[in-house]
Amino acid sequence: MVTSSDQNPIRIPLHEEQVELERRLRVTGRVTVKTETDVREELIDELLAREHAEIERIPVGRPIDTMPEVREDRDTIIVPIVEEVIVVERRLMLKEEVRIRRVRETERHRETVELRKQRAVIARAPVDETVPDEGSV
């Protein structure tokens, strides 16, 4: 403590500053996002395969002793067709053969198709000064 010459204490006031904080949310900008779809045509050029069966019936007409098996000759499947005929004795008669051959063809297929591709478009908008702040936190 400081004293004066007449022994009276001198008082010195002390001051302290304090800070109060307040936070407010403020809109600084707006963003809009939309998608746009672009359409483009593209030509498809592709070979397509197709199979079909050619059937040929070959009359044979000869007697046989046992039932023949289905067999293959290169790209042809041979299916025997038999019938019983009455003669003085019964015999298997090879009536005909059905020949089935696979035939493979290719044909060019062309078609134009539409392909779509989307992209995002982002636009920033400035702050509208007339919009009030969104509140305090």
C-alpha cells in the first residue's frame, strides 16, 4: 500500500476488461445443383450368328437285322427310321434316314442407339442481403 506524507493511504482503482462472445450464422452464398442429360447417337455394327437345321429325307428300302444306331457323319446327324413289314418272315426294313445338318450363317446387324450421359451443373448465387441471418448459436 502506498501512503502519503500525512499517513493517509492512497487508493488506486484497478480496472479489468472482459470480453463477451456472441456467434451468429450468416449466409455467405447459395449453391444450386442440377443434372443435365446429353444424348448422342452411336452406330452399332456387329456380326450376329444364327443356326438352322436342314433336313433331308433319303429313302433306303433295304432289309436289316438289327436296329441301327443314330450316327454322325462330319456335320450331319443321321437318324434311322425303321418299320416292320410282313413278308413270309418278319425283318427290319430300313425305310429311310433323316439327315440333319447344322448350318451356321452370319449376318451384319447395324442399328443406331441413343446413349445418355448425365453431368452435374453447379451454380453459385450471391448472398441476398435482404434475407435475415439464420439465428445465433
